[in-house]
Amino acid sequence: LDSPGGARVTAKTLTTPAAPEQGVIAGVIEALARAKLTPGEIGVIIHGTTLATNALIERRGAKTALLTTEGHRDALEMAQENRFEQYDIAIDRPKPLVPRWLRLPVRERMNKDGRPLIVLDEASVRTHAPTLIKEGVESIAVGYLHAYANPAHEQRTAEILAKEIPNLSITLASEVAPEIREYERLSTAVANAYVRPLMESYLLRLERALRDRGFACPLLLITSGGGLTTLATAARFPIRLVESGPAGGAVLAASIARSLDLRKVVSFDMGGTTAKLCLIDEFEAQTARAFEVDRSYRFRKGSGLPI
């Protein structure tokens, strides 16, 4: 896009699943050729992607473990204990991203005000290191009770794990979703840990490929809320990109609606794995604080993974 209201050049290329950045680069190079521009003339690159969403739906993320407060390892599977289909006796929800034998308890406890009721037992953290190594765990989420009020125990656990297993990818629930409600916080943190190695590797390869071709401009990522973030933040918290592609589509639809003075619009955005609808009301896309990925039962609310 050459300035708002200026020339717009587009290109479309096939996805390259084995190395997604190659498809992106191919599209960028084609667009530059059509616009008769060089990489040095580009001011900013804005990237939206469904890679994180697809990894969750297709269950092809990293082998992930969870460290959580002793006695609460099953919160991830118990979920909200609701039945989203009352009369189906064969009902089942999606399996957690972390199996039970990799949901490991740690002796510690904060109260709701962030005061320690049980001081972190560091030995109970270290005792899990051999299991993580033996099981080939690539990424781990640390989610303790009430850590949103005081993250000290989670932060100390991360320090211990980084020393015991240097190459382990570590996600803290208190950084990913520092708010009340244990199940939703754990679900979001685990999802972040699950896709982080894949997304971090992809984003770094994409950045390197762009730099090698002469792009010196910032590379920004679209978030699920339709805003923008830096590559460093996106690599650390890739769960914030899980609806990145569809969010970009909704932002574009709202822009088109505004330019055509259409106050009630429904946008439809279809990819290879998912399709998304968005209501554009008075030129604004409808938003929500939370949503579910991978609903397993006829798209019923409650049958997916809350983010």
C-alpha cells in the first residue's frame, strides 16, 4: 500500500507447509515486482497468520508439560464441569493439550491476596526435571493458584527450570493471562506453551529471510484483537496471535464498510483450515474478551479450549 488512499498492489501465492515463511517471502517478492519497488523502499511490513490456530486444531504443537499447585493438576481436564449437550450420553470434550502424566504438582500456595500460605518448595520443582528430560518435553507452562496476585513463585520456578534444563521453552501463566479464574488461565498458558516453539522458530526464520533480502523496516504482527505487536512480543506470547489472520480480515472488512458507508456488514474469511464470520456494526468489528479454539462438538460453546 503506497500511502492511505494511494496505489494498492496485491499478490497471492500457495502456502508452503514445510516452511511457511517461504510462501510469505514469495508473496512479498511478487508484490514488490508488481509495484516496481525495492525492499529498501518499504516502510513497514504487517503480518497476520493462522499458524498458531492451525497448530492447536491439528494438534501439532510442541510436547508440553504443566507445573501447577499441588492438588490442582486435574483442573485443566475438569474444566468448568459443565455439559454442553445435556442428552448425549457419549459426550466428551477435547483432550487437554497436556496429558495427566505430564501435569506435575509443586508444593506451594498463594492466597487470593498474593500472600504465601505455603512457601515454594524448590526441591519439588527440581524433582520433576528428570521426568521432563526423559519424556522429551520441549515446552512447559507454569501455572500456580492465585499467581495473578503475586507471581513470585512462578518466577522462581522459571529460574530453577532454566538452570536445570537450559533449552526448555518456559511460559508463565502470570505473564500470559494474569487474571482471575484458574481454568481459563491454565488453558491459555498451556496453549501458549504448546505453540511457542513452532511460532518462535517461524517468526525468527521469517525475520531472517526478510533481512537477507534487504528489508530494514519493522516487522509487526497482527494480534487477535486487531492491533499490532512487535516480533519479540509475538515470539514470546504467540497465543496473542491465535486469531491474527481472521482479525486482520475483520479490520479490512470494517475499513471497506466505512469507505462504502455500509453500517451493517457481515464479513466472511475462509482459509484452508477454518472459516470465520464477523459482524461489522457501525463500521466497528464486534469484539470479545475470550473465545474457544477447536470446539469438538458441533461448535457448541464449552466444547473447546478457552483462550
